[in-house]
Amino acid sequence: FKSLIRSGLFSLIIVSLSFKDDDNSVIAFEIIKHMVNTLPKTDEENQKIKTDLMMTIFLKKIVFSFNENKKMVPSELAPPIFWYILSQISFIILDPKHFLYEQIYRWVLSKPKLVKYEIPIMNIFVNFQVKNQDFENLNKCLNWLLKNVVNGIKTVEDINYLRLVKMFEFILNFENNCYANRLTKIYLN
């Protein structure tokens, strides 16, 4: 799976889940289901590396999200920006040195399925406490999120989704925050 992720094909597969009225989303979902079915079945094979285990859980989380409602196609779960941000998470899973690795690890393990109205790393900002004073890491996380939101917006549905999850209010509140660095303010503008 690592070569598939590093090449960007896995990211394309995840983003393809957002295509409406198209067989591409169904094909992408079938590829992910096939990936889950080809995962190691024994505990010895499965517990080799933390990243492999995390990728396994990540894939199963996507598949399990559709097990309850078999008639739902992936594009009905969430808009393209949701799938775009998920596709970018796959690169972080492979890099344990990434500044977001621990937060993504916690997010992957937090729930058994995807939640439509939850942007994956938003909980970092909601749960941030001033006593930690890890403002540099907070700014890196915010810059990553803003970059992916800017790159991921493709449709009006994305904008409506961002309104629904209160992303615009969050951005406007953070713009007035004294902890925002210069790069953050560039993304905000």
C-alpha cells in the first residue's frame, strides 16, 4: 500500500469517492474494499508496524461507514472537500515524523466510521489548551488545514459544507487571534 500512497494513486482513489452520478465513485469504493480484503488476516502479520496498522484501520473506517446503509454511494456521504482532506491524511499516516501524525493517529482510532460533519483535524483546535503553549505546532496544523481547504474547494457544495461545519466562523475568529503567524494570515486572506 505504501507505494500506492506515495505515488498519489491512493489519494486519487479517495477523491474519486466524491464523484456524483458517476461510476468512478463506485469503482473507487470497490478498490478500497478490495484493499481491505487483501489485508493480512493474522495478528502476527497485522502488527508489524504502527503505520501499517493505522492504514488498515483507516481503510476499514472508510468501508465500515457504508456498511450500515448499503444503498448509499460514497458521494452521498460527504462533499468533495471532505474526501480531499481525507486523501491528504493518507500521506501523513506514512510519515511518523509529520507534525500531525499523533493527531491523525488519535482521529483514526477515535471512531469506527467517518462522520459526515466532522473535518478530521478540527478537534485539534477545539481541544487546544493555552497551558500547552504549543503555538508553533498549532500554527503548523492550522496552515495545513487552511492549505487543504483552499486547495479542496471545487464546488458550491463544498462551500455549503464548510458553512455547515462552521469553518468560516472558525477562520474569521482565528484571523483576529494574536497567535496567528504571517503564513496563517496569508492563507486566511
